[in-house]
Amino acid sequence: MSLSSDTIAAIATPLGEGAIAMIRISGPDSFSLMSRVFKPAGTLESLIPRRATYGEIRDGGEVLDQVLVTLFPAPASFSGEDMAEITCHGGILLTARILESVLRYGARPADAGEFSQRAFFNGKIDLTQAEAIMDIIRARTPPALRAAALQLSGRLGNEILHLRDAVLEIVAHLEAWIDFPEEGIDPASGRVLVSKINTALERTKNLLSTADEGRVLREGIRVAIVGLPNAGKSSLLNRLLGMDRAIVSEIPGTTRDTIEESACLRGILFRLTDTAGLRETADPVEREGVARSGRAMECADLILRVFDVQDERPPERLTEREILVANKSDLLPKATNQHLDAISVSSLTGEGFEALLDAMTNAGGAKHLTTGDSLAAINSRHKVLLESAASSLQAATELVQTSSPPELSSIELRSALDALGRIVGATDTEDILGEIFSRFCIGK
């Protein structure tokens, strides 16, 4: 994957009817192309960069729409190239006609993520910021949006670059000894070197410790709602969602398959899975539903084990990931409820749900995500590369401490440098770039 020198264009807003839509153009011919399709109210030479200008978009002699056009000369644009943006009235046919006109005069359709890709190649953003763009678009909770905005501002990228600079300094010192082997590494210098490597290793581990936070912010907390038939699992799901999503019936075994929905509760995204009642059954369909319930429990970050508050033998909490939920509390006087280890709720009246949400937030380990602005929020790609860097740094420390040839320690440190560089794109490969930008939408 390399930087193309041609001019690209795409619709940058979602397809469909709306008040406005935008067509984005980037490349060396952006301005000359605009002179062929856009007739401003004044003269084309009077267009002021980064200021919207009113006029008409024409296709041949036909006026397509009255629009606003904004020019962004390089390098002061998102992509780092000459860019133009056409803001027109929203509509599928109109935006398609305008894009066709732009393409007819020399632009080509942009690939997915190609505008952001050009911004990366032109040094406007690093890879962590490119990924943050899609995180912002896909954010479904305030904490996720805040974390993505911080990453887009360069917080994570800067931390990685500072860490890489620290490792690079260690490599420079170590390779100085390699260049002058007769001197060797004296014990005092070796201790200083180990201390610096351990400091870099600790910083790497601190970033790795945010991996779970990043997953929760992007994907949500996986919650499995389990229990015996007729415990009120589906009613609990409906109450948490605030709508009737699952069928509720007094007939045991109504839910035979898992039902998955997402809900933003207390500013945190929860991915809720209602499951079939856990019981022995000869019905092959229901038996498969019970098996799927087991798989949902295995994958869950949090399990809500629901039981009827009238049960004389309530279930025991089997793991730290479980919350016992005594449902149908409205059927018993409060004084008779002896299930002290469970949270009593009523899916019918909503009683006890504030306490349940408190428990879900705390047990899911996400309460602190709703406050503060120090989120690193690394993703799965960052995690793999940071783990590789940590492993190499650990190996380098052990090699220095055992007085091994410094060349071996240098190899490990350079492996750590490569892994850190791949996070921000300082030393990246084509397959990684293709994987990242292919997930972007057209026009971004």
C-alpha cells in the first residue's frame, strides 16, 4: 500500500434522505476539478480557503443544486493534500448525481478509509489516531467517546513514541559497548542499563493493563442472564432494556434460544444475553438452547443468576463473576425476604433495579470508566504488539543480568523498538495498514 497521487472523491455522509450531505474531494486536481463543476456567486478566484462559498453545482448546462463549497489548500487539510468539500441538500439521487459529475471530470472513487490513509502517509495522524477516528464514529457511550477523543488528540501515540525514544536511547548506549568490545559492560553500567530497561518494561505493562478497559469501552461488558425456567430472566432483560424485547410467558421453556441486545446503563455499554432456562429436558430444541446458555456463561464477563424470590432453596454464587438476583420481590413482603446474598428486584415494578445497576457496574469493573480522562484504551492490535515489546524487554533484562554478549540484548531491544513502532506506524507493513483502513467507511 503506497500513497497515490491521483484525485479521489466520495460521499462522506450516510446514504439516505437528510437536510444536508457532503461530497469530499482530495488530491492535486481538486481545485481545477471544482472550477469545472462549481459556479460561485462571485468569481472562482474570490474563493477564500477554509471559508464556505455559496454557488451552484452544474453538470454540463444543468444546475443540480445550490451548494456551499469549502477549499482546503495543502498541507492545511485533513488529508494533507488539496481538498474540497461540497455541502449540498441531502438525498440519494442528488448526491449520486453530484459525485458522478465530479468523477466524470477526472476524480476516481475513493477506497474505504482512503482519506484517512492519505492523512497518515502525509504525517497528519499516526495509526493510533487513525483508529481513534473509527472509535469516535462507533462510540455508543460517553466514556467510549471521551477515550476515543483523547486517543485522537495523540495521547496514546505520544506515550508510545516517548516509550520508543527511551528504548532507542538504551539501544544506543548498548551498541556503543558493542562498537568498543574491549571495554565491556562494567557492573555499575550494567545495573544502570537494567534499571532503564525495567523502567521501559514497567511503562509497557502499565499500558497493557488498560487492555480490558479498552475492550469494555469498544465492545461493552458481556452479561449472561441465566437461571431456572420461569425465574423471570426475560422480564429482567426487558426491564433493563426499557422495552419488550423478549417474549414473557408463564409457560416454562418459552425462551429456547439466546437473545442478545445492548443497553447503555450508567454510561456503560452492556451486551445482555437472555438464555434458555437451565434444566434437564428431553426436547432436542430446548436441549440445544440450554447448551447455548452454557456457552454464553463461558464467554460472559458478568453472570446474572436469576431465581424466584419464593424459592426455598436459592442458588449459590459459583464464581466472582456472578450476581444473584432474587426476582419477583413484589410477591413477598420485604420482611420475609431472607436471601441476604442476593439483590432483590421486581421486573414488574422496577423495585431494586438501582441496586442491581450499582452491582453490575462495580462487578463489571467499569465504574471508574465514567470518570476521569486518563484512559489509554488500547485495542487488541496494540495489546499484541505491547505484549511482544514487553517480552523482548524482559528477555533483554535477563541477558544483561547474566553477562551475555551485548549483541543478544541489542537484538531483543530492537525487537521491542519494532513492536512499539508498529503501533503508531513508524515501522509498519502493508498488511497491517490494509487491515486498519479497510474497516473505515467510504469517504473517511
